[in-house]
Amino acid sequence: MMASNGKNACGVNGDVPSASLNGTKEAFANKSHSAGVNGVAKEETSKLQNGGTGAERFTFSPEPTLEDIRRMQAEFTDERDWNQFHQPRNLLLAMVGEVGEVSELFQWKGEVAEGLPSWTESEREQLAQELSDVMIYLVELAEKCHVDLPQAVLRKMALNRLKYPASKVHGSAKKYTEYKD
């Protein structure tokens, strides 16, 4: 179960030029969202890009932001005087425990289809709670380690684009070290 903080995710700086992100920042900024069920949003007209199936692509709602989540968790933790327990190692171990709880929900189910159509509403809500716990711990761990998580994601996506160029890896699950030029 979750009880953690989430102070300002500051520190590790490293703005990546938007050109190296192949439009990543702009792609995130230009999405249109519509309200969904249980705080879940769906993009209004976006189609799946692989295979053109015509199905709508799932999207998150625009709020709260990671910074909003960090701030809410920081207030929650401060109100309870729990910062003394929320050091990086403890947060990491707590997050791993929560990942284990997510794993339990999938255990013995075999492969499940996207959107979890065979899951009950209760199972979906339990998954939402456990994934939220993982995310809260992740955001707080990043904060305690002074990693600006949104900027780190942008840098990592730029690196992934270099390691896995679409022209070379399309349709393959091989690791980048297995590709030959």
C-alpha cells in the first residue's frame, strides 16, 4: 500500500534540443483529449498508426501533471511527518513492492488483451490503484534523487530514437546491440 512523498523534481538538468527529439515535445503539446471513464481520457480522433485499424489510441488526461502529483504527495507526506522514512533506498524498495502487487493482478491470467476487456470493473480499479502507487513512489524517488523526470524522459526518448531507428527495427523485438549496419 502507498504512503509517500513527492517534492520538487528538480536537479538533473539537461535540456535536449527539440530537433533531436523529432518533434517529441510538440507531439505531446498538441494532443487533444476528451473525458473518459474513471479519469481515463481518450484522444478524440487519433487512429492507431500501426496497421491503420481505425481504433482509437488510448491517451492520458492532461491533468494532473507530474509536478502536480509531486506537489500533492509532498503535502501528504509533510502533513504526516513521513519524510524521515522516505529516503531513496526506502522509496525504491517500496516501489518494487508495489510493482509486485501489480504483478499479482496479472498472475495466472496468461496474456491479456489491450484494454483488459475480460477484467471486471473491480479488477481494473485495483490495477489503477496499484499503478498509482508505483507512479507516486517513482515520482517521489526521482524527487529525492533530484532527477527532473519529465526532462529525463525527453532525453531518454532522444537516445532511444538513436539506438532504435524505425527504419532499422520496424517490426522487430531485437535488442539494439543485435542490429548490424
